[in-house]
Amino acid sequence: MDARTEQTSPPSDGSPLADPGWRRALSDRSLSEVFRTVGVASHGSSWRRLMAFFGPGYLVAVGYMDPGNWATSIAGGSKFGYTLLFVALLSNIMAILLQSLCARLAIGSGRDLAQACRDGYPRWAAIPLWIFAEVAIIATDVAEVIGTAIGLNLLFGIPLEIGVLLTALDVFVVLLLQRLGFRYLEAFIITMLAVITACFGIQIALADPEWGAVVRGFAPTTEIVSNPEMLYLALGIIGATVMPHNLYLHSAIVQTRAYGTSTKDKREALKFATIDSTFALCFALFINASILILAAAAFHASGKTEVAELSQAQALLHPLLGSAIAPTLFGIALLCCGLNSTVTATLAGQAVMEGFLHIRLPAWQRRLFTRCVALLPAAGVTLFYGEAETSKLLILSQVVLSLQLPFAIVPLVQFTASRTKLGDLVSPRWLTVAAATIAVTIIGLNLKLTWDFFTS
């Protein structure tokens, strides 16, 4: 049976899709041009079916290694060595659980998070949620613009003002990949991730960290709580982990897979999607841990404990590691992170607008609109204040994301705990309690970071 026909046919298993409040025609689907375009074999080995779900998790993982994460990891590693590796591990575990809820929502209800908010809340509540989501995506785009511009500056000496403007050209990359097909988009992301991994692998080998200290860094210590300065950086690492657009994105792109509509098929799809996102986020942990390990081995071990700026970190790598290639690898990895984040933010923006408002703009219009909105503050700051102020804008973008987080994470936990919405795939009670605890923790830490930002 054709995947599109299958999806628009009434399910026969009594799933929530049969509820008129949740069931919609294909034209109502977010990212409809790629909806159920990746086939899933109904027969064959489990490995083959698992590989059909390989990809979306890596698009999500990109958001956990963006330039905002780089800043906190470099500062933490240079200031306190390997101690905060435990915090990176803890935040990643939180992210794995929350992203699994995104897959559960999408597969169990047939709706992404934006659509679920539109269906589940009155219009007076849904419209503000949409506005908050758009603000979060613009803030994400600002961070990507700055990160990509810094990468271009580090690699090619392009002035930041020009680099910021050049980032607008990435719209053509996104459009080309979308035209080729979603698997090509995933392949592009995974290729960039492989390049980033290789760059950090070589840099860590050059830094030659103390591996015993690295292993001990993943163990908890009371110093993280007792040392106020360490606690602040720990909160920064956790606070920059889960971003609103990732929750909307994952719940949308999981539905690019043409899985069946029976409860059995959905359970298998949920299992495979969770495996995909879990492995991908472990990959993100490796990258974030690598940034922190590199900072600890290169800067902290040399007494350079106040390194926080990306350009400052890159400049110090050559004299500290004794290798001219290290700064180049750092710049390549940063540029790849910026390009990757651009692609995923574009998809998230499209899913949010279509999901909340059912408004469909051509991809190039949507991309140019969001990029221009992000370009204005980034270009203005770099033009009038220079590179030093771009780091402040980067931090401000993370604060804005922190403020928007509750408006995405609370509906996610609420919907996945509802049997009316998810039917047999409703979250078990222990999972709901764990997710709610994580949600309250992350929201509380983000609010503290925001308070500290505005009062310091």
C-alpha cells in the first residue's frame, strides 16, 4: 500500500488518529513534502527496519553542539579542567529522555508538537505559544549566524561583518538538499558530524589529555555544588542543552518514516526512533565532552583558566599544542557546526509555522525571512561594536532560548502523559514522573541563569 494512502486512510486499530480532533488529511501535515517519504520495510530483518529510522536523531543532535554549547564547554574546561564532564553527561541523559518523548508524541498521536499545541489548546493560548516558538528559532538563528561568521573568520580571515552577510547564502544549500530528498539532507548532516568528530579526534590526540582525570571527570563530586563559580558554569552547560526548536523538530521529522498505523507497527517505530535519537545524542555527548576535554588539556593544564571566547581559544591552540594544524581544525569544526545548525533550524521553523498556523510558505521565502531577522541584530552588533560584543549576543541568544523553553517542554510532558492523545503508546507513569522532574529541573536552572544574566 502506498505510504501516503495508508496514512490518510482511517486506522482500524482504534488508535487516537481515529479521533476527529487529531486525524487530518495529508494536506494538514507539517513538512508535507517529506512526510512518509522514507520507506520502512514491512518484512525483513530488524536491522534493516532499524536502518530505515537512522537519520532524524542526528539532525536533532546538531542542536546539542551549537556555538552556545561550545562557549560553555570551553569556559568550563579552561576554568575547572575535567570536573564538569559529569555535568555534560547528566545533561545528555536529560536530553535523551525528553527527545524520546518527542518521538512518542509523533508516533503515538500522528501529530508533531506544534500541531498538538494547536489541537490541544484554545486559540488564545496556541497563538502565544507559536510566537514564543518563533522567537526561540530566531534566537537559534542568531547563534548560528555568529558561529558561522566566526568560523569563516578563523579559517579565511573574512571580516565578521562580511561573514555574517555571507551566511545568508546557505539558503541555497538548504533548498538544494530539500529538492534532492530528505535522505540527502540527513546524509549532509551526518557527513558534517563526521568531519567535526575527525577534527576533535585529531586535536585531542595532539593535546594528549590525562585520561585518568578524564574518566574521573565523569563521576559526580560535591565540589560542583559547593563551589559557586563551578555551579554557575555547570548550570550554563545544563541550561544550554535542551532547546525549544529541537523538540518541535524531532516530533516533525520522525514522521518522514512510512511506518504502519497498527499499534504493533507504532511500537516498533517508537523503539527504532528512540534507538536512533539515543545513539545520536551519545554522539553529541562525545562532541561536547571533546570540546571540554580539549579546553582542559590545552588551556587549564597550561594555566590559561579564563579562556571563554571562541576566537581566543582558537588562537591559543597553536602555541599550546605546538601544531599549526590545530587552529585550522578548530575553525573547520566550528564552521561545520554552524552549517549543520542552519539546516536544522530551517526545518524547525517550517514545522513550527505550518504546525501552529497551517500556513505554508515556499521554502525559500521562509528561509530568507528567518535569516534576515537573524541577520539584523548579528550584523548590527558586529558592525558597530566588533567581535567582543558578538560573544555577548551569543550568550543573550541562549538566555532567550532559556526563557522560551517552558512553553515547549511543559506541553510535551502533558501530551505524552495523556491516554486520550496517545492511546496505547501513552507514557508509563515512571517515565512521566522522570520527564516532569527533568522538565522542572531544566526550567529552574534556565530561569536562574536568566536571572543571573540580568542581575550581574
